[in-house]
Amino acid sequence: MQNSEDFVCYSLGGENECTISYIKTMSDSKILNRSVLPILNDGIFQSIEEIKQNIPVENMTVTEDIDLIQEKVMFGYIMIQLSNSAKEVLLIPAVSLEARQVSIPEVEFSVVGPKEAFVETLNTNINLIRKRLPLPQLTIKELTIGKVTKTRVAVIFVDGVVDPKNVETVTQRLEDIEFDQLIDSSFISQILADNSNSPFPQFLDTERPDRVVSNLIEGKVAIMADGAPHALTCPTTVVELFGASDDYFVPWHLATVFRLIRLFAVIFSVLSTPLYVAVLTYHHEMIPGELMATIVSSRADIPFPPILEVIVLELTIELLREAGARLPTKIGQTIGIVGGIVIGTAAVDAGLTSNVLLIIVALSALASFTTPIYQIGNTIRLIRFPFIIGAQMWGLIGVSMCMVFFIGHLVKLQSIGRPFFEPIYPLRVHDLKDSFVRLPFSKQTERPTLMRTKDSQRMDASRANAKRDIDE
């Protein structure tokens, strides 16, 4: 370690002759100056154990294990080694935690409700969960994963509610990870996925503590990694990926309408341009007479077939989206707005695309932004292209074949061994109360059947609608 400029190693003379070693960029010098050095300078110690008993710091370790010493020093521990006892050393925790302050959610922003989001420090994230769920049954198991990064990973669940099989499955899969680095929780979601070749996310990735707490109470398992401002919850379902936190902060009538709008927007985003290609290529008779004149006039001077026209516009939208996401915020907004208007207008004026298709592609892109979970939004962007190719090859039959293929894939897909397409398949009528519609809380008296919880009861069904006042 002496090849590194930030590694400090010096000898302390006097009656307590010892060597102090630490990495100054990882250790808190206040603990060394206030709690360690005054004790060593004032007292006389014959062994490492005596020093340990007099230094007022918790979780100190006396060890001879070279690997453990190296690991702890690299994480910010201070090592003390007496000259007359060279084999044993004292490791004092003095980790310097440089962390970002808790801020508002940026990806899952909500108009009403809590305004706190996870940060990159695991202890802070666990604190945000514990203050919302002050239960002794809230259990946290920590593991160290990554041969090189040595990342702390926490498995969080509510004992007495969660199905132990889910906890065992998650813990076993985490312990079996042999990857050398684990920089973010997204690494875990890709490694632990039941089907790593599926474009659909099999873990719910969220930055909101209130959403994690709600899932824990339902009987799910949460996974958090040190250095990641997101948490993973499982098992999850495809329906849950279209639910927003706002749905529980507004009346159930509004929440149901918003969910149905999102569902329609996703279907429109996936099928609008493929249907355009299929109808104009194979099924002209399906176009109403009044609309046919408009489409013919808009495509009169277009030299390209519908498939090429759609591919060019879709790729243009994706380029604008990627450019807006990678550039700084203010420049990205300018590129997205100005670039879309300028390129779209110029393409229509130049006769490279029809104005009807431009409207359809713009609405399709806008509809894909309604998904509250970022990962499922990326999935929708991807699966649109197989539908377009199928529409060009076989028309509406090709679109139907792609639809059957993806539905079959969703039916087979699992999340830590649980059905991903639930409550649609297998059909669970009870769980439909909080799926495409959200019924009042008084109707949701039991936890989801998918979780197979030990305690399935949320409230007494007979008293769910009781509204007794003081006169009664």
C-alpha cells in the first residue's frame, strides 16, 4: 500500500511504541485525533487488548488475519500494531462517509406524497425505511458481494409476513454471485433475473422509500446495494410496472382512470406505427373513404414505402431521445424540442415523410413516456420494432403473431420463481382489486395472493367500512 500517496504509516514513540496505519482519504481524522491518539499518549499498555478496552470506539477488532486486515484498512479502518506484539493488530472503525444529501425523487416524481428519495449510502437508505416502518419484525440481512468491489448488499423483509421461500431464493442467488464487481443494484437485477434474455424487467427498480415500505408490508423482499440510489423489490408482476405512487395519494376513481390511460397509452405506443405499415401495405380496404383521401394526398409525393418511412422517423425519435438524455439538462431540453420541430417540419416539407405518419410517431413517442417505471419504458421502445417488421412481412397477421409471441413470453416469465403475468395468468380475481383498477382501501382487506404471506389479513373486513362517530 505504500505505493499510494494517501496511505499513511508512522511510528508512535514513547512508552507505547506502536505503528499506526490508515488511508487518509478513507478514514476520518477526527476519530484518530480525538479518540485514539490521546489514549495512546496518556496511558501505558502492554497488549493490544488493553488498548481496545480504553479506546471509546465501537466494533473494534483484534485479529491476525492478513486478508481481513487488508479489507478493513481499504474501507477506512485504522490499524494499530504494538512493537512487542507484532502478530496481532487492532482495527478501529473510522470510516469517512462522504454522501449526498437526501433530495426529491427525479425519476419517480409525484405531485402529492413524500418528497424523499434514496441516496448512494446504504445506512442512510435503511434509515429512510426504518423510520417509516418502526417494527421489530423488520429484518435486514447483509452480504458482501463482488470479488473486487466488496459491495455491501442488504436483503430487507418483514418477518412474520414474508414467505420464507422468497427470502431463501433471493439470499441463495445473491450468495452464488461470482462477478468481480457490483457497482449498482442494476447489476443485481440482471444477474438474479429468472430469464436474463427477456427485455422485461423482473425486479421493480424504485428510488422511493415509501414505495419500498409499501411493498415490504405486502410481503415482498427488498434488495439494496451500497452505492446505489435505487432499491429492488421482488417478486413483481407486469401490472405493477404500470402503477405509480400517485395512484395511492388520490381518490380511487382518479387512480383507476389514470391507470387505464397508461394502459391504453402503452398499447397505442406499441401498435400504432405497425398498424400504419400493415394497413397501407396490405389492407387498404380497411381505411374509410373519407380518410383515404387525406392519406393519399399526404403520401402523393413520398418516394419511399411506408416501412422505410416509419423506420427513419422512429430512429430519428430515438436519436433525439438519446441526445436529450446524454446532454446537460438545459441543452438536452433544447435539443429535444427544437430538434423535433425542425427535423419534423423539414422532413414533411422535403417530401420525405407524410404529415399523418409524423403525427402518429409523435403521439407514439409521447405515449411511451406515460410509464412510471423507467425500465419498462425502455422495453416498450425496443419491442415496437419487431412489431413493425412483422407488419411489413405479413400485415395484420404479422402483428398478431408478434402479439401472441410476447403474451406467451409474459405467461412463461417468472420473478424469483413467481408468475410474472399474475393476476391475469394464473387468474387471481382477488388480486385484480389493485391491478388495472384500484378499488378503495376498504376493499383491499387482504394482501396479494401472489406473495403467499404468513399473515394475509390487512384489516378486519367486517369493520372496513365502519364509520362510527362520537355520538354512537
